[in-house]
Amino acid sequence: MSIFQLFKFLFLLQCILPFSVVANELLQQAMDGEPEAQYQYAFIIGDSDATKSRHLIEIAAFQNHLKSQQYYLAHIADNDFHAQLFKNNIKKYQTIFEKEFTKGDLNQLRKIGNDGDIETQYFLWLLYVNNLGVSKAEAYTWLKQAAGNLHPEATFSLGLLYYYGYIVPQELPKAKKLILNSQALGSSLARLLVENNKFNFEAQINEHD
């Protein structure tokens, strides 16, 4: 190997290694259930593992990650059984999430959430989901409060965490109870996913017994 080839190899290695480190970090975050990381990692593996990439996009979209919902509609399907729900969700939140939330904005939302407003409690969870300034630990406390106050989508989101084992240990019976409760409370996404057998509860519960 000539000196030139050696320098070229070292240069390429320097370019590849940082990317590899970033990819591994995103993979770990995605497996820990962070929607923004699931979205970003799906792009990295899109050409090499389209099935896994789609699965990550779907999971993030089910958690109301708007960029994943937009990607789903543009590149996967725009007329399947939950596409309309994604469209409605984007319409509801897109302009809100386009703004930059200051510390003052977040503190005001926290005050409203602490006063018991369940929509704000769930909204603070969505800010974490969409990578908009709320930490996972704080967002989880808001999600639990909103679900405890019977917010349909918060109850569904908490059920997803138990279904996949994100933030909390995987507990399929608890996931089933929460997701079915969210359906009864009026979660349209929960209803459609359950009706279309997206969650094969009994088989998975038996598999884990």
C-alpha cells in the first residue's frame, strides 16, 4: 500500500467511524422507544432493511410523531385504514409544532398541566415525542397523569409503552388492558388498530408465559 493509498484509507475510515457511532447511538435510542430516533434510524436502514424501516416508522407514527406520519403518508400508504387518522393528527398539530417553544412557553404549559388540564398533560408528552424540548423522564410523568385522568390517546400511548417495553418493562396483559381501555374511551387509533388485529395480544401473551 502506497502512502497515498494509506492516507486515503485513513481519511475514509475517519468519515465512516463517526457515522457508524451515530448510527449505533440512534439504534440504541430507537430500541429504547424514542420516536425521533426511530424516524431517523429508519432512514439509515431504508435501503438495506425496508421491512424494519417501515416497522420503525409505523411505531413512531402510532406515538403521534408527526414527521413519521407525514413520511408514512408520502411514501408508504395514504389510503389505508389509519392514513386518515394520521392526516387528521397532522392537521391538528402541525402548525403548533412548527413554532419554537421557549422555556417560558414550556413553564406555562407545565403550570396548566399541574392545574389538571389533561389535554395539556398529553400535549407535553407529544412535545417529547416530537423532540421539542421536553425530556423523556418528564414527559413520562405527564403521560401517566393524562392516562390516569382517562385521556383516550394518553391511555393508548401508555399501552404502547407496555406493549413494546419502552421506558417501562414489557407487560403484555397491562398493555392489552390499557389499549382496550383507550378504545372504550374513544381513541380512534386504538379502535382501528385493534379491529385490524395490529395487536395479537393472546398469542403474544401465551408466547411470554
